[in-house]
Amino acid sequence: MPRVEIARVTLFGYDLRYAHGAYVMSGGRTITSLPSTVVRLETDEGLTGFAETCPLGPAYLPAHAAGARAALEELAPSLLGLDPRNLNAVNDAMDAALAGHGYAKAAVDIACWDILGNAAGLPVSTLLGGARADDFPLYVAIPLGPVDAMVAHVRARRAEGIRRFQLKLGADPREDAARTRAVLEATEDGDVIVADANGGWRLQDATIAARALEDLDRVLFEQPCPTLEECLIVRERTTLPMVLDEVVTDVGALLRARPACDGVNLKLGRVGGLTKAKLIRDLGTELGLRFTIEDSWGGDLTTAAVAHLAASTKPGQLLMASFMNDWTLDHIAGHEPRSRDGRGAAPTRPGLGVTPDVDALDVLTIVE
Ligand code: MG
């Protein structure tokens, strides 16, 4: 096999505006627009791969946009000369060059999957083991706010075909229970409601919320408390199906979190890209867990990467995925992949299967 080498690394920046005003999470975390960073890898043989990383603001996870850009600048020289089709070599080189910062490494990892697919003439879903479904259910997050506003948002997305809703909660637990009940009444049998506090409750409030929601069918409880230790205790106090998100950062964390959850919200950036997400997805699938597949934020490129992992996940163990390019206004690849009636599908062209128009983006850094 002739050798292929990464010859140039280019970082681009653009701003992604939320499509529905203010995206509000627990703890006063509010987002209206976020800087996303696009990585383009080019090889000496003319192969190109793209990916993006867009942390959900600086106070959601230990990740932020300027950190992603600094980390990628730190990593870029160590990528030159590597064969991007060798995901093991690329990930090893990144870990040797910089500890942590998986949210930045994720973009390089995914761009290499894009190149691998382009080189092989196969979509990334095939390289991830093979697509298991023609399409899959999508969800949307409903920002924390007044009950009426949350119900109206649910009704509007429901009219577009969405049947899975994740409520941003983590405020007063009794008011949060009222929000959840009101949304439940605005939906129908078969719809799924996720009560996601994003770790916004401490133990006592999480217990109050769980007790208030305990008898509600169709409601899942997501990351009630910030620490795994608290979530383990909450788990002993409720029969609500539980999903963990922020605390599941790697395989070790997955195994520690297992007694506290039925499902995992798997975000590509949080775990360091598709290579590590596939490992966690495959291990968790064998352990009987269900998965929400997504990223913390992103546009067309993030949505494409998510779509390939979601399509290759066992349908019975895929809770849902997000197409975040429906949540945001700024499209760099023509708003592809495109959702349809609340469902998503993986692109069928080689690689990620989307073509970003980088001429419209700001060039941040070129390393060659
Ligand atoms: Mg979550």
C-alpha cells in the first residue's frame, strides 16, 4: 500500500448561532452563538478530510473554543508526515504530543475517518462496522424556561415530526417536575421525554425531582447531579430509567457509571472522536446499555459524523441522535445531512459524505 502523508493542516473558524434565541441550561448557562473550529487535513496524494469541534460554551465541560484552537495548534506539527488512514498512529501521536483535550483531538480523529472513507470509497458508517438502519429517530433539546414556552417549543418541533424531547432542567425541582408533566401532556404515547438536569441538581434536589417524576411513564432521567457518586445514590432512590452524559468520558468511566445508568449520552467531542466513541458504543452495547449519539454542539460536519455513528448503532439500543445542524442557523455544507420528519440518516457518499464550503470561513492557522 503506497504511503500517504498529512502535508497540511488548516484550521478555520465560524460562528454557529442557535436557531431559537437563547439556549438555556441549568446554572444560568445561556448560549446564543458559539465559535466552531473546522479542521482540514490534506495529504500529499490529494486526499482531504474535514471535521469540526464546537464546545458548548466554556462552562459546560472542561472544554472551550479558544482551548480547542490552542490545542489544535499545539497538535498540528505532530500530524505532518503521518498516514491519516492509520487512526491508531494518529491517535497515538496526538496523545504523545498533548495530554487530554479530547474535544480538540476529536476533530483530527474524525477528519482522518473522513480521509479513510474517501480513500476507500466507502462511507464512514461502513468503516464503523456497517449501517444497521436506513434512518433513526432524532431528538431536540428544549431550553430551560417558563412552562408555557417549553410546551410551545415542544409543540412546534412535534409539528415538524420530532417525537423525542430533552428538557433542559436542573432548576427548582418541583418547578422542573411541573415542566415535565406539562410537556408530557402535550405529547402522545410513543413520544419520549428526557428530563436532563445537566448536573444542575445536588443530591437532595435530584431526589425530590425523581420522587415527583417517579410515576411518569415515557420519562427518562438524565445526568441529575454533577458527580457520579451522587448519581449512583439517586439511582438507588428511583426506578426512572437513567441516562448519564457528562461523567462518561472514557471506557473506565463507562464501567464505573454502569450501575447508575441504563443509557449513555455519547458525545463525540467529550470522548475524543469517532475512534473512542465507537469503542464505548460497542462495549456499552454488549453491556445492554442504550445510547443517545451526538456531540455537545456543532453544524453540518458534526451532524455528519454523528449520523454515521448513529446509523451503525443497533437500532434497538439507539435511544436517539441529534442533528445539530437543525438547531443552528449557519450551514457550511449546504445544511447536509438533512433531517426528514424527525428522523436522520447517514450520508451514503464516501467519507463523511458532506462537502464544506471553506471559502466562507475564516482561516485561523495553516501548518505545513
Ligand atoms: Mg445531557
